Amino acid sequence: LGLSAYAGTVFFVTLGGNGVRNALGWPGFLAVAVALVGVGLWIMIARKPERFRWYRLPAPLTLFLALALVSVAWSAYRPETLLGNLAQLSTTLLALVLAFTLTWHEVLRTLGTALRFLLGLSLLFELWVAIFVREPLLPWWMETPEGKVSPLLYWSRDLLFSGGPIQGLVASSVLLGFLGLLGVIVFAVQLRAGLVRPAAGWFWLAIAFLTIVLTRGATVTVALAAVVVTLLFALWARRVGPERRVPLYATGTALIAIAATATLFARDFVFGLLGKSGDLTGRLETWQKVADLAAQKPWFGWGWVSYWAPWAEPFKSLDKKAGIQVMSAHNAWLDVWLQLGIVGLILFAILVFLTVWRVWFRAIDQPRRGHGAPLPYATSALFPFLIVIALLVQSLTESRILVEGGWLLLVLFAVKSKTDYEVPSQLGEPQALPWRRVPLS
């Protein structure tokens, strides 16, 4: 129970970091973060997980973190690089604690619990603002700026009764919409696997979809479509078996090529269908500025910082949106190139590729125990793959995969899929119902 509460808190704080900071202020958030890291160290020392060995960690992860740390030597903003590394290593530690002390089912359950709190409290928060505050709300510790207030500063913009986009506890419609997408994945898997009772499962699945609708995010819509398509491919792979998957991979490659071509050459039309401009709400301008800056130090970058430090150059004069300095490149791949150069980009790409590879085969391989007959597929084997796909799509327009909850999930799945590779069977699902469901295959 204590470990589950700790894991749920870690997921809540890392995925909902903006909300925790707005509720507690920076001093309170840092106190919570230090406490979680301290407890995590104590858990690793006290429990001594049998599978934990430093040399068993994914090599690209270790090399990426080492490069980020070494980049202090050439960083253009050394104090910020030290702080960025401290945050990155702390988040990595939390991910390792979860990877080596939780089972896959415990990861699914505690992540689901955290998402229920984040989504439920976000909707209640927006309802409270709409009924009682009735105007845009700044964080309680922030003084009202002089002149026109940038909409990016508001905790809530009081748009619930206007149909959104709402921002919830996390003060960002983009981030809240992505939490809704994670909720759809986790709650649907739990419901289909019989891990939760139907009434609760359908209720929270509806809440997750409602959140996506009220946030009205184009990236989340695309990511949801990608998750659905990759789910269909996973079910196809399960059905045909390993000997007849060539048409599947050929079809998948063709779809990726078509999607990439449409995005490059028919961008206005594609994003117009989603109600967005072809420049992706100004992201193309930001991407061009970041690319020009990265090209000045192409191989090893300007130094790691994770979140941009808006008070330090070159970030201070790089870009502004709605009167506020931009805090990331809004593209994880460009951000890595900017901060750690081509070398860091290669390491990050290898880390992502190997993680996708492992969670894909974990999702589609037939479970076996010894030399016996194949066992029925477990629905829960799908959730790491679907979440990684969602993270990957989000990384094209946001840099969240590099920080806080995004980095935690990436490292968690990268490490756990390498060190805890047993494919689950439906027979091992901790059913919440007295009968078992038909396996999803």
C-alpha cells in the first residue's frame, strides 16, 4: 500500500507538475520534489531490487545522461545546465524506482489512479472557477502584471461554459488534453481487461474523452488517431502471428510515408481539418529560429537545460509568444539538437527506437511459460506500446517527453521493457470481476 501510494504520488506530481506549482508555489513544489527523491533513494537502498544493475540500463539512456552532464564543460549557461541536469537525474531516479519496484500491473494501476485524480480535479477546478470566480484566474502567489495580462499566465481562463479550451489544474490545454489521452489508453485497457468494474471503467473513460473534447487540441487529436491505428496494427499482428507479418509492416511503412508527405506538402489542408493554421500556431517560426541557432553548434549543442531558462542567453532573446518568452522548442527533436547537438540527437533517437521496438514486441508476442502451449494474450500488454506512441506523436509539437512526466514515462518503459521482459498472459490478470473476459487478439 505504501509503495502504491508513493508511485501514485510520483505520477501525479510529474504529470501534473504545473498544477502542483500553481497550488503550492515554487517552494512547496521543490519541497515535494526533494521529498519524493529522498524517499525514492531510501526505497532503492532498503529494498535492493534484484534486477537492478547499473550496467543493465539501456546504453543510449546512460550515454544521453552522461552527455548532458558533460555538456556543463561547453555550456553557454553553466549554472542553468547544472540545474537542468539535477532535475533530469532526479526524474530519472524516480523512473528507476518505479521500474524496479513495481510490476507491470502495478504501473498500470497506479498510473490510472494518478490520472483519475488529475482529470477529476481538473474538471472540478474548472467548474469551481466557472461558478464562483467567473473570470480568468492567476495562480494565488502571482501578482497581477501591469497592463494587458498574457493568457499564458492564467491558471484558468474560465472557458468551461464556453466549451473550452479548458486548462485544468495543469494550466495548459495542451498538457491537459494529453493527460486525457493517457486516460483513454489506461482506462480502456483496464476496462477491457476486467481490471476495474464496468461502471467505474466507463465513467472514467467518459471523463477522459470529455477532457479531450474540452481541450480541443489538434496534437492530441492526431495522437489519438495514431494510437487507434497502431492498436489495430497490434491486433492484426497478434492475429496473423510472426510468420505472416510482412504485409503488416509494409502497410505500416506506407501509411507513415503518406502521413509524412501529407504533413509536408498539404499542411494547410491537413491542419485546417483540425481547425488549426498551417503554421501550427506559430510553431514553424519558433522551429526556424531554433534550427538556425542549433546550426551554430551542430555537433554537441549549446548545453543541456531541459526547460529553457528565459533569463539566460540565447533563450532570453530567442522567441516570444503572447508577450511571454517561449520555454521550449515545441519539438523534442529540435530541442535535443539545440541543447546536445547531433550526437545527443542520435542517442535520443536510438533510445526512443529501442523502446518502441521492445514495447511493440511485448504487445504482440504470444505469451508462453516454458515449452507448453501458447497462453491467451493479455490486454494489459498493450498499454506501454500505446503510451509510447502517444509520447512519440506529442514529441513532434511539444518537448514534454524531455521533462517531468514525459521523461518519467519514457525512462520507465525504456528500462522496464529491457529488464522485465516476460510477456503477460490473460491468465495472470488480477481480475476485478468473478468472470474472465475474452482476450483481446
